[in-house]
Amino acid sequence: MLEEKKEDQKAQGTTRGASWGAAQGTEYVMSLLKHRYPMLLIDRILSLDVEGEKIHALKNVSINEPFFQGHFPERPIMPGVFLLEALAQAAWALQGEVTGAQSGVFMGADSVRFRKLVQPGDTLHLHVTGVRVSTLAGRFSGEIFVEDVKVAEAMVLLAVVDSK
């Protein structure tokens, strides 16, 4: 069934389900995700490979992020749960493009590791790869880098709650 969906998307010539390497901005991200400010944690998608089930997304971390008001005012640090949520959003964008699913939920995470602090001014590069992707659920391996330094990693689990 998943293969049929991919073939249909190719035949229709749609951008959804297509692989590309050119950066796509916020409008495209918002077409894939139901999240909106302040919970939209992806600014751009730099590349997406449906066949290889990989995505490279970007998040610019600004001092204006709402969580910095209380975490921590004297030394702002991006909370780890938001790093994990950003990975889940990148995974969901990939899930939607691979399967055509429209909405889903974050079900869990395994092997979560926060390795370095993320601060205002950092640019997060989120690299997510599908480990097992189906029309019902997905398991994804994700890593976040600032420059060339890995700051976090996790296995993310998603469940589809509504599909096309």
C-alpha cells in the first residue's frame, strides 16, 4: 500500500512525496505540520529524501523563544524537551511525506541523550532517518548538531491518527 501511494504521488507530479535538496521555508514546513508558533520548532527543511527516508531540517534558536524567559534568565538554555520535540517534528514531516499521513502524535522516545547545551544564537541541524515507517506508525533515529558538534540524539516514535 505504501508503494502504491509513492507511485501515485510520482504520477501526479506533486511536491509532496518528492525528494529534493533545495531548502524549503516556513510556508512549506507549515504545510507539513499542524504546529504553529510558539510550538513550531522547525524553520526550514534543507533536504528531504523520501526513498531513503531522510530529512535535514533547521531551527534558528533566538533569545525571543518563550521558554528562555524562565529557563534560565541569567543563562538561557534551550530545554531538552524542546530539542526532543524538534526531532519529533522533523520526524513527523518525514512521516507525512513518506506515507501521506496528515496528522499524528508523538508516542515516545528511546535512547535520548543530551550532550551539549543549546543557547540563543545557535543553529540546530536536525538529521532524522526512518528506521521503520508505515501508514500506522513510525520509528525514527534523530541527531541534532550545532555546527559540527552533536548536541542531542534520540529514537522517536510516532503514531498516525488520521491519514489521507
